[in-house]
Amino acid sequence: MTRKQFYLSGFVAFTCLVSTAALAGPIENYSPVTSQRLENPEPGNWMLYRRTYDGQGFSPLDQINTSNVKNLTPVWTFATGVVEGHQAPPIVNNGAMFVTTPMGQVIALNAKTGDEYWRYKRQLPDDLFQLHPTNRGVGLWEDKLYLATTDDHVVALDAKTGKVLWDTKVQDYRKGQYLTLMPLIVDGKVIVGGSGGEFGVRGYIVAYDAKDGKELWRTYTIPGEGEPGHDTWQGDDWKNGGGSAWMTGNYDKETKTIYWGVGNAAPWPGDSHPGDNLYTSSVLALDPNTGKIKTYHQYHQNDSWDWDEVEAPMLIDLQRDGRNIKSLVHPGRDAIFWVLERTPTKINYVAGWPFVFTDVWKGIEPETGKPIVDPAHKPVMGKRVEFCPSLWGGKDWPSAAYSQKTGLVYVPANENFCGGFTGEKVPLKPGELWLGTKPEDIGLKTKPGADHFGELQAWDPATGKKVWQHNFPKSQLFGSVTATAGDLVFVGGTNDRYFRAFHAKTGELLWEQKTNSGIVGMPVSYEIDGTQYIAIQSGWGVDAQRIQDALVTNNIGIEANVPQGGVIWVFALKK
């Protein structure tokens, strides 16, 4: 069975859904979402991808803390009825919870009781194929929800009933374009970035009017003729250069600037597309009103390792080297922990260091922040090249978190995984994988003598020092992290199906709960009627499962039969 046949076999069974809203009962007294509420969210709500525009993944709630988290217990669960990777945070707005699942579903629930209000099911086309059949949440604006779909549409739903209000086609899914992210809502604009770089598409970020779905602007992440950065490409390479923008950006409300992560170049071997290849593997600073690129920073040039940098950097105010820095902090897939400075006109390099082992970089140019590559570990055409870390990097898309209490960044890292492949010239066929190598030739292995693989790390971004680390001997760590004012760090991400809470200052494991499946989504915290809740989706699949199959099971021999199937888990302290 080929890789495509394998993914299709798990996909076709779910294309019988119809685009309907099954109504159990409308949401009464829904709280409209405004710019003011998104810019300054109430402590008890979780209305954005990482709760706040700065992307820190921090909850100011502290009822659940280091002294009582041992008393955390499930208060309700809800089965989604869907398999594959459940990666969305439960979005909570004043008692109403909205959860997206793979295969285009949105479920509206009472966040206190788990009772269902309504469910939207999208009809997906029978010939749809993509590598990441998942979704990462709905955006909120006024009385509407916004869903980005894997068949490359943006859909507006009535938040009270789930009724479709408008449905806009973004691009053509038949050419490999699809959407997996939670839309970013800024001042009535619904902003999304496209996936599909592995199909040889040209990446983009696009904004729609929240009222009617009319396109307002579109910015390509690969500059065309006459645009700044176009000279970093040769010939027609830019037309299918990758650069997918497939994760939600963050927003600086003071300077009105969006920061968006951009994926790797296509195909993988760098000598097949010579040049620095802007703006792949970069962060873009965008004007939300026009989509104009204000400035950028490229994390690494001429990507050859499939190391996209699609997680947007966190906006953190740091005291570093005796001065205040408006920083951008990004633990990268390229194994470098990046600290940058954001200014109105430029992104400055401040510091960078490896947070897991890498043999690819010899160092970083101190003036430019440009990493210095070791050619012996850079894939090329016609030759097998090995490198560390693996294709999944030091940290893939799962989000790190920053605690405003401790000043530390918590990174879901993976160590001791390496890889390699032989670059091969492959003709581009629209809608088919275009990797620059045969899938069966991709080599994945572990470092000899490795005694662990996943690492939950705590770093001080102001000093560059690691404060603590918790190792996972038999599992990768592939799940987003959330920090709270109760000095807790919550994370799933392991093949043993556990959801865990750690002491934010010391790394001590304080609590764990086994769930129905593995957890790849991010935890959230919210409050209703004076009670703090912690919520998570458990549902294994996509890259977490692929790492398990390719590295943990095949290379290490650690069998972990992680059952699939989505369940929403909600916890509170025992009464």
C-alpha cells in the first residue's frame, strides 16, 4: 500500500457527511465578540487560538494551582464520533464552547454541562486528499463563527444555531490547496493561510470581510515578478515554491501588525531551487488592513529539510542585556530557540541557540541572524544525506507557552530523532505529492544510545538558560502546551494517552490522567460561575501517529497501540 493509499483509506470513510447543522437547541444569550473583547479578553474565556493575540498560551486563572491540582477530576466528557488527529482548542465564550474536529465538523456545547446545542457537518468531496485531515478551531466575531475547511473554503456560521451564513471558495483543493488552521479575526477581517506546500503550491495569506465573505486582500508568501524578494528565486521556481502559511498568526494590537509563520520551500532538496527563497521558513510582519509585508525575518535560508516555521512567534516583553525588548520568541522546527526584536519597520536578530541536538548548523551570524549551514548535512539532488533532528525538527507545529508568572517558555521538544533522504528530480503534477524524494526513501532513525525522546523544556528567554527539563523515555512529545497563573503547565502529546500537569517553576510532575486516546491538541482554561475548568480534546492521529509508526515503533521497537477517536475532556477540582 502506498502512502497516498494509506491516507486515503482512512479518509474516504468520512466523506459521507452532509453540510448541515443538526439543531438540539439554539444558544440563548450569546455574547457578541468585539475587537475590545479580543484585545482584552476576560480571564475566564478562551476566544483565540492561544487565548490572546500575543500567542502566549497563558491563562490568568489560578483557582487550580500547585497545591490542589492533585484533586483535579473529570466533570464531563463528550465523544465527537470522529477519528484522526483532534488538534483544536475548545473555544469558550461566556459559557458556550465550540469544538472543531477532523472532517469538517463544528460542535457547540454548554461549557458547564457538556450538553450539545448544535452540530455542523460539512460535506467533503470524495476525491479530496491531503496529508493533514484536521482542523484547529473556529474564529469568533460578533455573532458568527468562522471555519476554514480542508476542501479550501471559509465558512461563516451563526454562533447560536450553526446555520451557514456564507461560504467562500479560497482556491482549488484539486491542486493540493487546503486549510487546517483557526482563522485569525482582526477588526472584522477573517484571515487565513493556505496549506499544501507538499503539493508544490505557492503559499499565501488572505483576508475576507467577516460580514459577507468578500475577499479584501491576498498576499503571496513567495514574491512574484517585480516584488521585493523575487530575486532570491531562479527562473520559474517561485511559481510552485511552497511557503504554506498553515497556522494561525499572532497580532500586535499596539502597532497593528500581524506576525505570521511561513513554511518550507518546495520541493525539499535546496539545490532544486537555488537561492535564499524568500519568504519561506520565515516570519512575516503584515498590515492587517492591506496585507502589505512590512518586514520579515528568515529563520533559515534555502530550506532542504522540510523544516517549516509555521508556528507564529510569541510576542513577549523581555528584560534582556539591560534593556527592554519587544520580542518575538520562536522555538523553531530548525532546532534553534529564536529571540528576535520587533520594531515598527524591522525585525532584529537578538539571540539564538540549539534547544535539541543538531548537526546541520555550525553557528549563527551575529549581525544578521543567518544560520551557517554544514553542507555535509544539507540534502541535495542525487545523493543521500543524513541530518539531525529529523524531518519533524526540534519542535513541530505544537505550540510552546509563556508564563507571565515565571517568565519561562515551555517547549514541547523532541530529541534523539534523525533522518535523511536522497534528492530526486520528480515532475510536478497538480494535486500530487511533490517532495523531491521518494516517500519510501525517507530514512528516519534514532541516535545510538538514546534513553529518551520527548522533552518538556523550560527556558528563560531573557538569559538563554534552561531551567528544567522532563524527559519521556518511551514516547515523542507532540502536543501543545498551556501555562496558567496557578504555576502549572499542562500538556498531552505522548503515546501513553496521559494528560499531565507540571510545576511551572520546578518541572515536578504533579498530576496525570489517562484519556481515551493520545492528545495532540492544546489545553485551555476557562471559568463559569466561579469554577475554573481545564479542557482538552483527546484524539490521536496525523503526525503524532506517523512519528509513532516511523520512529518509535519501527526504529525503537516500542509498541504503542494508541486508539483513535475524539473525546472532549473537561476537568475541575473535586467539590
